[in-house]
Amino acid sequence: MKKLLATLLLAAFLSPAVISLTGCDAPTMVLTPQDRNQKIRRNINFEARELVEDWDSLWMVDKPSQLTRWYLPNPD
């Protein structure tokens, strides 16, 4: 009985993750599979560009190097 309960709990926790990763390819009244794939690609592309901008802003916030012959005022 405990194995059955453990299996059911595992299935209950993993099923949303599997569905969200694989998606539902059934056509809906609103989007065709091609439109849905295009929307997903557009979102992934947009999020990738945001990630690049976040990475660039992280490097711009970094303190300047002290290994220079010119005086750099301390930003603090």
C-alpha cells in the first residue's frame, strides 16, 4: 500500500512538470501548432536577448580596476 501511495504521489508531482516541458500539441481554436511554435520561439528569443542585456549590465556595474596609471575616483 505504501508503494502504491508513493507512486501516486510521485506521479502527481511529476505530471505537471512533464506536461509543462513537453507541452500540448493538440490544435486549439485560437492557435494552430505553427502559430504556437512561432510564439514559443519568439518568447525564447526575447528572453535570450534580455539575458544578454542583464549579463552586460552585470559587467558594467563591476568596480573599475585599480591597476591603471590614471587616477580613478572611488565610486563609494
